[in-house]
Amino acid sequence: MTPAPAGRETSTRGRAVVRVLAADGRALVQDLGREGLAHLGVSGSGAFDRAAHRLANRLVGNAESAATLEIALGGVRLALPAGCWLSVTGAWGPVTLDGAPLEPHTSVRTDRAAELALGTATHGVRYTLALRGGILVPETLGSRSRDTLAALGPAPLTTGDVLPLGPEPEQPVPPADLVPVDPPTLGVVEVEVRPGPRLDWLSTGARELLLGAEWRVSTRSDRTGVRLEGPTLERARHEELASEGMLRGSIQISPDGAPTVLGPDHPVTGGYPVALVVTESSLDRFAQLRPGQPLRLRLVAGRP
Amino acid sequence: MRLLPYGDRALLAEFPTQEGVLGALVAWRDAPPGVLELVPAARTVLVRIDPGALGLGHLKHWLRSTPRIDASLPVADSVTIPVRYDGQDLAAVAQAWQCSPDDVIERHRAREWVCVFVGFAPGFPYLVPVDGESSLPPVARRATSRTAVPAGAVALAAEYCGIYPRSSPGGWQLIGTTDAVLWDADRAGPALVTPGTRVRFSRAVP
């Protein structure tokens, strides 16, 4: 199986293109992902920070489903064509256009061909870059998203890649100049969770620790899962669990007693017990948690 | 059937047997709008919803009130997969079953298998013998997972036979290798084997 290399298979003749000057494998093409393919073993994938993806697209007048670039940590430089609208959301850090600082959450148009440089993020982890028209690489199973675990969709960007942009959308670039959104926090992040199917596989003490302790985000975190470091959770039941369905936000307890919060490229099924599940509204936060950042899980009441 | 909580976007239906899972999949095919996906697995079906379109309470009511039929999965199609029985764990499986490696091969080859779900990786089928009475003794996973199982590896674990669509880490016991392409995202049917597919294994000519 060979994933379609980004941009290399589409004719770019006569189209506006973005050239990758430096990428180091940290930039991925993402859209809103693949729906309804779990029976083939394919999970949702798509933008990790979906709110950032939607906002970036709205700022340049794209459909929310248009493909953007998800850039982890930074260290990426791109050559943009003249007359190209762009916006950067998600992580905050030193972002420059031909050396001039670029405001986050703002739509900007290049007067002439220009170099966009995204430096190391200072708040959050993942930048979203939207370009008017969207990134128009070929779709795999109905989506342009890179699934890093399943190795589906366009390969991570490398230096020299050429990305075609889509045609001008019907919708104009909205007039709003600045969208007031704060940068991702560096402090303690509180995440809302609800019970998962196997909460009772943990001992009473472990349940209290899971919901009471301050956790730290492990460096061993990626789009498959964000691993949390803290006290070791003791299981009340030790038998093997038959494989069952997983979701983005499932908090599974691995045999070494550590919780892992599954990300967009999670496996469709897994055999570790899911103790809690992150609520829909808290999911995007995991895209921006920095290694070592403190985190608390809060069980929310409400409808079962 | 037991309904277990699964956050604010899903419920997990748990059944005592694999047959219960298959019956539920058939019965729930005409799910109401707002049901996004059914994820079948060994003893469970994960039912994922769009919380804006359907409440968890409504889902619970619908799952409980829809009569389940005593069904086996409709036969999707059947394939024969040629295997070179050269797996590194053939001897370990033989030892666990207290038979010879040739007996392991014969037991594997003589059965007709059916895919009950796909998981772990795109196109990775979980196969069980079609006739429940001909099931094989369960096989324990390897104590230590391999960091790279080759693509096409035919393997056993628990009550299942699986085939690795591409090279990946894995802890199943390897009994053979196939050149069949289990997964090709650019093919009209990307997965060679889907839930309901009947599978027979033949000895590949070396």
C-alpha cells in the first residue's frame, strides 16, 4: 500500500500552488476526516483541533470542510503565491510573512509571492493554516486527511512538495478583521469527562486518583493518543478484555496503569478497558496540550 | 444485552456471544437518523451518535425496543487465501495444542472461516470458524509483542485468526504468510475481507 504523496499526483498546471521549503514531516494535510468506515477498520482521523480548523477556513471564506495544514510545533516554511489569502489558528508562536509578524486569527492576503515561516509554538502545539481555495490533493476514501496510524491519505509534507490550491470559493473573504480568541493556555487544563464502559475495572482508589489527581501530558503523545503521567492506577479486574470499539476521547487504561486519551488517528478497536470518555466539547483541547502540561479530569453530571 | 455508558456520544451494547453481536448488527441496520456508526467487535457493538440529532435516552430506548433477530451475518462473499505455512510461532502453537506443526496447519486449513469484524488496522479481519462447534483451542498472545510483523502474516490469538494487511507491531502467534493484498485504499473494495466474508485457506505452492 502506497499512500498518495501530497501534491505529486495532481496536475498543478495553471493552478496556484504552495511550495514546501522546509517541513521535516511535521505538517499534515487535514480536513474533517472519514465518516462511517469503522467496519473496514478505518477511524475518523481529520483535524485534531477541529475548532481551529473550522475557524481558519471561515476566516478565508472556505467551506469548513476544506483541507488545511496541521503543523505540529513549527519549523515549517512555505512559498505562497501572490494573491493568496491565508489565516493561522490553533497554536500561537512566531509566525512571519516575508519576515513581518503575522497576527493569529486574522485573514491576510499576499500582495506578491511570499514566504510564510512558522516558528516553534509558544502556546499550544498545533498550528492550523488555511489557504483560500483549500489544499486540493487527491482524496483517499472520501477525505484528504492524513491518518498517521493507518498510513492513509497524503504523506506528511517534505521539502520540495508542491501543493495545489482549489478554485476560488463562491463565498467572499468575510470582512471581520480580527476574531477575538485567546491563545491556548499554558496552565492547568480542565477536561470534562463522562463514564466509560469499564470504569468499574478500576479499583475504588484508582477511580478516585483518576478523577482527583493532577496529571501531566507525556512526551509520548501524538495523534493516536495523548498519554498521561501521574499515579499508577490499580485495576480491580485483571482478566483480558475482548477487543471493543474505541472513539476519539476514549480514556483507556494500559496494563502499566497509565491512562491514554485516544486522538483522531486511534485504532478502531482496542483491548484495554475504557474508564472514561472525554466530552465532545473538550476534545479539541488535547490537540494543544504541551508535553509536561498539567491536566485535571472533571466528571460532569447531567443526562446519562 | 447490557447497555454500558460511553461518554456523551455513544453507548456500548454488550452481548454474551459473538452471535448476539451479529444479530444486533442485522437488526440495527435501519437505525434512526442521528446514528452515525455501528462498530462491531468481539462481544460488543459501539453505537455512535450525533448528539445534536439524537439523544442518548432516545438511543437507549430504540436499542432496547428493536427486536433482535437470531441471525448470522449475511454471507458477503467468499475468498480463498493461499498461505505459506512458514510462521515463526507454528511450533509454539503446536506445543500449546499438544500436536505437531503439521496438525496445526491441517486444522487451520480444513476449516471454513467467517469474518466477524475488522479492527486493529484497516482491513485486518477477525475470523472465526463458520461452524461454532469446530472452533479451535484459544491461543494466548505472545508474552512480548513483535515490533514489526510482516505484511501478509497469518496469525492466531484468542479464538481468532487474523491477517496483517501491512507491516505493523503485533502480538499474535504467526503461523504463515500470504501474498494476498488484504487492503488497498485505491481499490473499489479497499478491504479484501469484510464482516460476513467467508474465507478458506489453501496451501500456497512454494
